[in-house]
Amino acid sequence: MHYTSEDISSWDRVLRLKIINSVTGIKPANLIGTVGENGTTNLAVFSSLVHLGSRPALLGLITRPQTDDVGHTLQNITESGDYTINHIHPEFTKQAHYTSAKFKRTVSEFEACGLTEEFIENFKAPFVQESKFKIGMEFVEAIELPNGTKLVIGEVKHLILPDIDLNEGDIDLEQTNSVGISGLNSYYELKKLTQYPFVRLDEVPKF
């Protein structure tokens, strides 16, 4: 099947959202934990996390345009400066998925969706206790993109990892039992296929 941009524009909104969210393939499934100025914790599922650099350790996150109904995550990040990234595991994909509902700012998705807040010393944002792979982030800046979304850039301040073999830095995500997302509502378990060496030009094989 071949679809043009005109075809895509003519699709029903939800159909278009699902398909265009799926064409990039499997994406990381994470819960972003924040806290508002009123003290209410917030939790939201995201699949737009990207690596930006390792020195300093920077990660990027795409957030939707803010409205009265959505945008609590970005507002909390910019106000408090701290946020957490928590891998999702098979045992709580359902609870994680339903954090995407448009809860009021006064409602904590932790409580509404049956997940547990976890705090560490000298860090404002809540982690997800059920997650075995967690990252504590410090906000750096938010860059507005042409479609009104924002690229939120943060620096890694804390890594809380499961007790696994780091294998010289090659984290086995199958071993961590992390899951991925395709589209808006499909969750996948990850299976490691193989591993290759760090590529150096003089070691490239003849294909």
C-alpha cells in the first residue's frame, strides 16, 4: 500500500495518531514522574525518550502542546527542575497505560492508577517503586519545535539499575524486563537477538 501526505491528512484523527505513532517502530516505554508546586505528584506514560549525549549525560523528551487538560508534566518539570524516568515492566503495563487519561492537576496518577511513589534524599521528584530501572533527571531547557511540541532536555543525575551484569556498558534490556510501545496503546516485550563489537573502520568485515 502506498499512502501520500494527502491520504494521511484525510484519515480520521485517531487513526492518523495511531499509524504515525507506529511507523517509527518500537519505542521505549517510560513513566515520567514529577511533582507540582501544590505538592501533588504526577505520573505520565511517554514513548518519546531519546539519547542526546553522554558527556554531559543528556536525554531528550518530546512533550505535547500545553492546554488546560494536558501539559502537567512539562509545567511540573520547569517549576521544580527535577523529574524521573521509570522503565515500564510487564507486571504494570495496564496501570502505566491509564496514566495517559486527562486527570485533573489535583489528582495524583500514582494513586489513581495503583502505583507507588518512591523518593530519594535531596531530590524532589517521585520515582515509581515498581520499576526496576529508574533515572533521576535535572531540567536543562525546553526547545519549542515547529509543530508546537517541545523538546525537553535534561541531565542524568541518578541511575537506579537492577542487579544485572552491565557487560562493559551493554545493558541487556531483555534481562531488565523493560517493555516497548508502538502507536498509542500497544506494548511489547523485548528480546535480544545478538550483539556486535564497537565498530572501528579497520575491523569492518567484507560483506
